[in-house]
Amino acid sequence: MDRQYHRWQSPKLGQDMELLVFGHAGQPYIVFPTSSGRFFDFENNGMVHAAERFLEEGRVRLYCVDSIDPQSWDSRNKGPVEKARRHNDYDQYIVQEVVPFIHRHNGSKERIMCTGVSMGASHAVLFFLKHPDAFKGTIALSGVYNFRSFLDNCQEDSIDVYYNNPSDFLPNLYDSDIMELYRKSTIIVCVGQGAWEEPMVADTLWLRDILQAKGVPAWIDVWGHDVSHDWQWWRKQFSYFLGKLYG
């Protein structure tokens, strides 16, 4: 399996950022890590192995990026607005640096799929919803989609928080062009009902209902009560959904 390491000084973040690329061809996926996770976590926890057949067959290509969650959503020293504003810097890094890198590296400007587990799923859904011109959908596993849960449920009226929180902006979003892009996308959101999945179930069902109300097709898949918030299940789910999409 082709594996490449890349690193560069990010102008948007003012620091070095790293990523791993797996696969030689196929649909590009940007992989977001778990909360305060690293670009190598997807590989270290067996998720790349779970996708091995699709990688070797040239069906998919994984671009595993680093996070800056300790500087934004997971920071213990910043207030809600500061956290959201630092995430804005990460948003610019992904959209203005990583997306063009993927286009050059993949030799195509096709829209990119987003994926991740836990906080990575939260990022995957947020980036897709904010930038459907760049991203064509998600495989999101066990995420929360109310980002105010990372801000101690702060209700401060801030535009920076609002536009980084799907549960704030999505209900009020009616732009016809954006909705058309959503409807032409592949949206898969999955959650279990076992240990540590309770908040994720509630947010997943909320996302199902709001997308349905807006006429946006999505595959919202709720797995059983034995399915916990854990890598062993995410490996099974990732392989399962890749199989449904790519045979």
C-alpha cells in the first residue's frame, strides 16, 4: 500500500502541520482525527487496515490531517469566542492549503469526501456543511453536531460560534445553491446505541430530522445497543460503508 508523509509550515496557522496519505488512486477522503488527536491515529488504530482492500484497488485515497483542537475546542485557557476564532484559522488551513494540496496530489479537482470518528466525525460534518463546493459528503461515525457542547454549552451570541455550529446555522440555511450541492452529495452518518454513545445518538437523530425537513437525502444509520463508542466498532463501520459505496 502506498504511504506518504508530508509536512509544511502553514501560513494560516503559523506552525508546522503534518499529514499522511494512503493509497495511489481513487476518491480522495480527508480524515479528521479524534479530539486533540494526531494525523497518525487513524493508522495506529487500525482504520487504514480496515480500508486496505479499497486502498489497494485504487477505489479510495486517505489524506489524514492533524488537528489543532488543543488550541481551539479543547483549550482550557480560552473562552468560547477565542476557541471558535482559532478554529476559523484551522478552517482556512484545511480549505486554502490542504484542499489545493489534495487536488494537486490527486491530479483532480473533484470534490473531496470527509470522514472521521468521534470528534473527527464532528469535524467531517462541519466542514462538509460549510464548504459543499469543496466537499461532496461524509462518512461520519459517532460524532456530536452541537459544537456548543465543546464550549460548556455557552449561549453567548457570537457570529464565530454560530457559523461553526451546525445546530445553530443549519436550521436557518435556505440558500438554494447550497441545498442543491447537499442534495448531490453522499451523506452517511452512523452511531451506535451502546456505551458512551448517548450524546452522539441525540445529535445524529437531530441531524437526520433537519436534513429530512430540508429535503436532503442522507443515510443515517443507527446501530445496536451493543455498539459502543470505540475503535473496534468504527473499524467495522468504516469497512462496511466503504463496501456499500465502492463494492
